[in-house]
Amino acid sequence: MHPEDPAEAVRESIAQILAGGLETDWRLRADDSERFHAVVKAIRASDGELTTKLRLAGFTDHPVPHDGFDQACESCMYFQVHRGWCVLPELDLPVRPEWSCNVWRV
Amino acid sequence: MANLLWLQGGACSGNTMSFLNAEEPSACDLVTDFGINILWHPSLGMELGDNLIQLLDDCVSGRTSLDILVFEGTIVNAPNGTGEWNRFAGRPMKDWVKDLSAAAGYVVAIGDCAAWGGIPATAPNPTDSEGLQYLKRRRGGFLGPSFSSKAGLPVINVPGCPAHPDWVTQILVAVATGRGDEITLDDLQRPKTFFTSFTQTGCTRNMHFAYKVSATEFGQRRGCLFYDLGCRGPMTHSPCNRILWNRQSSKTRAGMPCIGCTEPEFPFFDLAPGSVFKTQTVMGVPRDLPDGVEKNGYMKMTVAAKAASPAWAEEDIFVI
């Protein structure tokens, strides 16, 4: 555990869940606004549990190459570099820069 | 003394409200300091019925010199091109506009609707509306592409929904005081002095734009509104963050995305569900990029800016 940094503890938990083989639709990238909003809407309507968010958003613990670009949290508009945080209101999670998800956008 | 006539077509009166709130100069200043004689205005004119028709007829015939014709709202052509859905002073408004434009020294379109059709001309455009010399971005409109007023200028477009009060009064003063030939127009016939810079120019969120920090909710003081909330500031020509609204603020300063209301395509995406206040994306990249920016350059800039962003860019720096 990371009693001195709760956010890092959550990151570690997420890393373990992803490494454990959580099944997600990570190949279903939100290529247009309609798909993006469908994913966001599904997360909003969900139970809000961590694994549910990860599954619906299609999290991976590595960048996903798509449309000639490595889609990673570190280049995503919702990623705060210094906090190491995804600020998409529906996710609102501590994340690592090398991770990725379907609602990546720049 | 310059005679000014202001008429409204398919309009909500928003530009009249804006005009009456002008401060530099004010609507009263136009009369007292700049020699503008307001022949008639929908909210100020005294004449009614036959007296109004006589006033308009005198402008058309030349008995009264019509120096400036200001038009607010769309030209309504429905039904079937007759314009009968917008009758005024005994005949379709569009017939008055045709005759008065031919007699006017200058013709000024105030607001989006008069300039290029605005919201009424959005598909399916039930009133068959168009602007004076444009329908959206297509030149032509009601008066046709070759129209020029007696002073030799095409319609002067002062767009906006509404136009900022001072854009209106400053252009009217320029025309009324004989400096109309100093007004240079862009390719959409907007005065360059107002419509060359971008809404983003002077935006208090420019640092967040540069470091790619996104606002995710309305009213949030931290973050740029372009990335997620559909702000059109980087590709909209207006001085909204240079000539402030009510002398103190602007949409983007207040946490409200620019809706691009000085551009002919407004309202964008025909107000399709999900398109308002939502940045439209293709493969995760904004469909409309900042003016002049290519996709590859945008992607590279994003990666570099994210990597270089300082910690304070993620904080709320507007501390009360």
C-alpha cells in the first residue's frame, strides 16, 4: 500500500486489475463524437465502481496505436501531467502516462 | 447630418437591444455628437401607418436623402418567394429593402441574420431566409453578388448574435462622418478592424490552450474550452476578448464557449443533437482545428505542450 499517496495506491490497484486480464472493449476506439458520448453516457449511467469504469472506457496498461498515433494517457487532453490524473468528469481517476482508453482525445 | 433608417426583417431584436446598450459611442452620442439623424427605427421611430409609408416612400424617391440603411434580421422570402410572411408598411419587407438599398448611400447589415441568414436560415430554413448579400458563406444573398450602394461599397456586414454594440455604433459613426472609404472589408465584407483577429486573441485562457489543459465543465476558471466544450475561439474572427462585453467580460472569460457567431456557418452543424457545446472529433482529434493548423502539426504540438506544461497550469490561478 501507499499510505503516503492514496492516488498512487489507486493507480497500483488499477495496474493490477489490468494486468489481471480485465476484459474490455479496448479495440472499440471512440473515433467520432457519437461513439465518444455513448461511452461517456454509459459510464455516467453505471454503478460507478472502479472496474466498471475501466471496462466501459476500455482501459489498457499500454498505449494503443491508432490512426498512425500512439494513443496514450500522456498525450490525452484529459490527462493532467503533474497530478497524474484523468480529469474527464465521468472517469476522474489517477492514471499513469503509458495507459490508454477508448475516449482518448487531443 | 446623415440620415439613418433602421429596419428589421426576420429578427429577434437582439441587435436592437445591443445597439441601445452601446457606450463608446452610445446611441444618443450618434445623434448629439456625430450628426446622425435617425429617420426611423423599430424601437425609436414615432411614425406609424401612412406617415411611415410616406417616410419610406420619400427615401425611395430621393425626396429624403437616405445616407445609411441599416438592416437587422433576415430577408424572408417565404412563401414561394413572395415575402408575404414578413409584411411591413403595406408590402413585403423584402420589396422595401430592394428599393431602399438602391437609394442608400451605405447599406449596413447588423447581426448574423442580416449578414448571412443566421439561425433562421438554418436547415430546413422554413422562412426561406437569406442575408442581404450572403446565404451562409455563399455570396449573393438577396441583393445579389454585384450589388454596391451609392457610395460604391457592398453591404457592410457587422455580424454577431448579437453584434457587439460598439462595433455597430463605431461603424455607423465612421460612415456618417465621411470616413466610409476608410473602412476596409475582409472577404466576407466584415470591417477588418474588428474581424481580423480571433475571439481567442486576448482570451484569459490562452495559457491553458498553449499547455493543453482542458476545462471540462461550464464556468470552470481553469482550462481551455476548445478541447472538450466546443469553443470556437481559435477559428472565429471577432474582437470579443479585446472589446469586452459590458466593458468587463466575454463568453470565454466567464467560462462559456465561443459559439462562433460572427462566422457565416453559425449555428454550426445545423444545431444537430450532440453538436452544441461539444467539441466534435474524428479519431480523437477536433474536427475543426485552430485556423491554419494542420492535423499532424496539431498532434505534434499537443505532445510537446503536454510534456512541457508546468504544474501551475493544472491549478486554478484566478484566486479571489
